[in-house]
Amino acid sequence: MTVVVRTLTPDRWNDLETIFNATGCAVARGCWCMYYRISGKGAWTRPSDSERSRGKEALKTLAAQDPPPGPLGYRGTTPVGWVSLGPREDCLKLVRGWRVQAARLECRAWTPPPCARWN
């Protein structure tokens, strides 16, 4: 069956929760794909229950913004995949990381952090 890709929007939020609550998706539920979008160390890098809620709410807020934080994949009407995607400057851990600094990239690039889920 073909996978159809649609932008994450507030009206598709429940579909993202369906993916994140699927068996085997505990890692994504840990940070709600916000790990690379924040900078520094601390609770966000070792999420507790309260930090998971904070990450979930932060991603939900991003779903209402432009550009959206990534696409959802569907098989028929069933949500089966998600990729966090956005302008590199939105992924603060990557922007401030030594690898990106060493590359001295001048172009405006979009980056998929290594946080994706496909069933």
C-alpha cells in the first residue's frame, strides 16, 4: 500500500500521538522529538515524566506554527510514520555542535534530526 505524507497540523495531533504511543516507540515518547531542538544539558536530555509533558506540549505548540515541525505518513487513513524536520537553525543542538561549526555551512539547510518513527 502507498504511504501518503501530510504535514503535522493541530488537527492531526491525535495521529502523531497514535504513532508515539505505538509499541516500540518509547524513545520518541521520552523527548517528543524536542531533544535536538533545545540546547544544553539537563532535564531535557534525561526526561522525567514532567519533562516528557514539557516536550509534548512544546511539539504541540510547534504543530500550530509555520513551518510545521515535520510530516506524518499514512497508509490509507492509518498514521504509520513521523519525521521531525525543520530549518537547521531550529535544531539548536546541531547548530551549536562542533560538527556543524566545523563545516561552516553557509546555505539555509533543513535537517532531519535522528528522531523518526515508522511502523
